[in-house]
Amino acid sequence: MLNDCILIVDDEARMRTIIKDFLKTKGYSTLEAEDGEKALEVYEQNKNKITLILLDVMMPKLDGWSVLRQIRQESNIPIIMLTARGEEQDELFGFELGVDEYISKPFSPKILVARVEAILKRTAKKEARDYGGIEINKEGRNVKVDGKIIELSLREYELLIYLIDNADIALSRDKILNNVWNYDYYGDSRTIDSHIKKLRHKLGKKGKYIKTMRGIGYKFEVK
């Protein structure tokens, strides 16, 4: 797992908090939405970093089925449906629409996390994600630019993943240093500038996605 981000969609704040807390203990980052319309909004804003969606069925404004249909028009991102109903017909309907897993409430948060881990492990093996022509397969640690594999050092790879996982966010050099090099690095933070330069070069024309934020640090932005 490397900064997998889970979108939790449920109209019950208490349920979202319980799920979020259990996921965070396993190292996952999370986003939340309290209804179907908000879910689509959060998804559109963060679809480059969301790796799985936990989606409640019964919600105000737009129900889970409607959200599922819209997302499936453009993405095969793993989706686990959460529902208070456990009828077989509902489950069959969900699978026909493209649900990856179906969990009836009440459920054990530990079991839910185990299902999340299993699905992410399974899908990571067969799916690479594309970020404006930069294709990343985390399971195989492969990076392709316009279909061609590029060779990255471990640190360059981890730096690229961190930038992409935090796309559209201005990241300070100190924050990058602490998250990619970790706290055991005591050198000059300018080493980041050197690695960014090398990474941009290896990415070719896609290197322009790594923006320099003067006085701050860097930001990954596909535009």
C-alpha cells in the first residue's frame, strides 16, 4: 500500500468516522461525502488519487445506485456498496451495475478493512492508473510515459508517487522531505530540487506536470 486513498460515502457522520478511523490505523488516507451529489463532486475533484470507494446505497439527493452508474460510465475504480438491506436481489442488482463487493450493515469494521485490502491488492495487480499520459502500476512499480517504460531510482519513484497522490496541492520542500525521505534524513532540502530536475528530465514532455511553486516547493498538476 502506498498512500491509497479511500472515498467514504455515507449520510451517517458516525458511520463515516468509524470507517475512517479504522482505515487510518492501516495507513490509508480518506475523503468523505455525506450524500450522492457530494460524492460525485469529491470524486471529480480527486479521481486521480482515489483508489477505492465505499458507497452507501440509501442516501439523500442521489442514492448509491445513481452514483455508481455515473462513475461506471468513465471508471472501473473498485467500489464496495454498503447497505442496511441484505436481500439477494439487491446484491445481484449491484453486481450487474459493476459493484466489486457488497457488505450489509451492521458489519465489523475490521472485516470491512480486510475486504478493502483484499480488493486493492487484487486490482493493483491487473490495473495501472493513468495520469495525463504517465501510467503507474504500483504493484509492479512500473512507470510508463506515453506507453514507454522509464527507469526511475527508488527515490525518484517514491517522489513521483508522493507528488501524484497529492495532485493539485502545493507541497513545501520540508513536507516532501519528511514524507519521501522520512525523518531520518538530515541533509540539505535542496536535494529535492536535484531529484525534481532528474525526474522532470526522465518524464520528458510530461515533466511539465511538476510545477515549481516559488517560495513554497512543488505541485503536480495535469493541465
